[in-house]
Amino acid sequence: MLNKVFHLLTEEYTIILAATQEHFHAVEAIRNDVVVNHYPDIEETKEYIFSQDDEQSFIYLLQHKATKKYVGSVRVFFANEHTPAQEIPMQKDLHIKDIERFTQELPICEVSRFALIKNQIKHKDFSELRLRSYLSLALMCATRINFLLYHYSRIFAIMEHSLHHILKRQSVAFEPIGDAIDFHGIRFPFVIKKEDFITAGEKTEGTMGQLTRYYLKKLCKDPESLWQFIDNNPYLERSDIYLVKINQLFETYGDDVDLALLLEDEDLHPVT
């Protein structure tokens, strides 16, 4: 089963960092699909589909290779010393109580806009429910890749308990930091520190670990689209991104490099 899932999420689907007008139109279409099918009464429809926060974010797309159809997306909103917004969305929009004690050490990020379209392409080996679970895993992998590329001090998310349990099974132990809020359903605010993410990296084997290494190695071989995104973003520098060190670790330790090593800050060689 592990090989089948890995094949599904690397040969049949692929993860893409949104960087072109085509990509951003695809993000809008995916979010619109979510609004129409899940939140038809949402008041802030236009803001949900695309907002100023998206300009201060990494947005990842999931694409079905054979049809070129975009089927899912996820956003990693970041705040650093250069960004116009120093507060993450849950802080400025949802006013989570006492969250400021967690947000002082920049850079930080918030994962949001996790979305899969309703009508997925049918698969001969997986039920619709199982396929959606695996596609969700791919989007989670996209966020993990982002955390390894850009070392945030803390990572925030608002999620249902069911998603929290899925992440715990992958050894990603987010800590609850507030009471339940009614945000398109009952959800809870969570945070994870970089040190705890390192621990998760040490424990991660199986599908998530394999996917993470696969896509990082692919990025090391063909980094141009990432560097173009960084160069075009006014709030990021190439030296913020740990791709050079990741490539060095792959060259030193091979394809099975310990993911915990990818999160260590020592001996970073910035891009010049």
C-alpha cells in the first residue's frame, strides 16, 4: 500500500508552488469550488477566494498530471521583519486570546485555506474517500516542505480535531492554544515550535517522510521556479531559504537523509 500511495502522489499527482497567473487563477477556482459546495452562506466570499494576505504567502497547488487539472491547494502565510503585516490572520482577524505570547519571535507562519475540490478524478484503485485522504496527505506534505525550506520559529493553524489527530499520527504534535471558535464549523487554534517539529522529523518514516524527501530532492535538481518566486517576492531573500544546505545534506547522506538534519540551523551557506 505504501508504494501505491507514493506512486499516486508522485507519478499521478504533483505538488506545485503557485507563481504564475495560471496558478493563481487555479487557486481562485479551487477556493470558489469550496465556497460553493461547503460554505454557500459565507459572507466574505471575495476575501476567502483571494485577499491581500495571499501576497504574503507561499501557496501550493496539487495537480493531476494526466489531465493537468488542479485539484487542491493550501496556503502558508508568513510574517517576518520585512512584511507589511506582522500579525498572522488568526491574530488580526479572529483575535485569539493571549496569542501574542507566541508570536514575538519572527519569522512565523500560519497554515490556512486547505482546500480540495468536490469532484475529484475517479481512481481505479482507491475509493473517493480514500483518494481524498491521500490528496490531503500531499497538501500536508507541501506545508512540511515549506517549513524545511524556511525555518519559522513557530507554525500556527486553525483546524478541526479530526485533522489534528491525523497530524498526530504523523508525529506532528501541534499544541492547542485556545478555546474552540466557530470558523466555518467548530475549530481550534494550534501552534507547534520548531524544536517540536524537529522531533517530528526524527520520527517521520513511511509515506510522509518518503514524499518529503522526494519533493525536496526534486527541488534541489530543478530550483529555478523557487528562486524566481523568491526573487519576485519583496519580503523574501534567497538567504532566507535553506535549499542550498538541503542539497548539501542530500549529497552527503544520500536520499535517506534524516529529516531532523534539515531543520538544524548550523553551517548554513546562504545563496549568493
